[in-house]
Amino acid sequence: HHGAHGVGRPFSVAPGHMTHTQTPYVTGTTVLGCKYKDGVMIACDTLGSYGSTKRYKSLERMRKVNSTTMIGFTGELSDFTYIMTLLDELNTNDFCEDDGKELAPWEIHAYLCRVMYNRRNKFDPLWNSLVIAGVKNGRSFLGTVGMIGQHYEDSHLAAGFGNHMARPLFREKHTDDMSEAEARELVESCLRACVMRDKSMINKFQIAKVTHDAEPIVSEPFSVATSWGYEKYKNPSEFAPGCW
């Protein structure tokens, strides 16, 4: 069945162009990343929110792309699944070439920049912000790309709400030559700052790391210590009349 004058989607009476996920349904929030002396580390929680409902609490929002690269996402789950399909196709092409080579993290980042900007130009964007981390040939890489193709590389970064909460802590304490233990401690403190302020996060996290001498590893889920005993938490509506 087609809409008026043969225009519109099959099985739809409404005329117009086909669109996808312009109203996100299952979404994830903050992803953090930082470089350290031996590699790169990224982290996020495991929540998939259905609107404001904390629906899926064991969702892995970081995936291994190849032996040198990890990717994490914020935004719409189904769009990220599509992006992973594109990356799997690239991996299949690398495998079929059978020359022992695979895409570097910065090449995957450049590819995703083009994908995201292309979809933005079609006015049907992929509703994600992505963090790409990896190590190849002794070079550590950390980059991000947003839903309209904006992108940058840095020694530390955040996607989603963590842009506001975590990056000030990174700017204050991060150095490229910090040890893995120091980097993990800093990432956990940033996660703590985010989860205590973001209603779309839960206290269940995973950390992934890529080092110079090992393939990407994703940790088991863990929680961070939180404290809600601050004075201003005791009566949060004191200076906000009308709230509950």
C-alpha cells in the first residue's frame, strides 16, 4: 500500500520520505576516554534507557573493532548496531585481502567521520556520538565524532553528559605519561562525578583498554564508591520553591 499519488513508504498511508531514528528510543549516555603511558583507556556504564526508564542494565556500550581498536557509543542503540555492521564489513574486506594488514584506529575514525557527515547531509543522521581508541605501531590514538560529523582528537575526551562533568577533572589531573593505575583512578573519579549528577546513568561500569603489547580488553562490570551525605543533598529543595 502506498500513500497519496504513489508517494510514501510501503504499508504507510502517510506521504513523505523514509526516516530512521529521528526520535531515539533506547539510548546510552556518557563515554570517557584518556591516554596513559602504556596505551588508551575508555569507560562507560552499562545502561540502555528507554526514554527515561532504566530499561536495560547490562548493555555493553563498548565493542572491539579489531585487534588494535575499541569503540564506545552514546545515543541510539539501533544506529550503533548499524555502524558496527559497517565496521564488520571493513573487517571482512581486510580478511579477504589476506595480506596481514588491518585498519588503524585513526583510519577507522576518519571513516566514521565521513559516514556521520554523509548521513547528516541527508538530513537522516545516525543518532550517536562515538569514541574511538586504539594503539598501532607504537602510536596511541583517541578520537571522537558526533552525530553531525563534528570530530576531534585529544589526550582525553568525553561524549555525552560527561563533556560537562568529566573533562574539567581530566584537564586538572591528566598527563600522557601517567601509569595505568593512575589513569584508572582518574577515570573512576570521573565516573563517580558523572553518576552522582546524571539521572540516565547507573553505578555499573566497564573499562576497556588497548595497550602497545596486547589486544583490546574489556573489564567485568564494577561499581564505584559514592557518598550522598553532603550538606546540600539533605534538603535539595530548600532554594527551589515549588519542587518536590
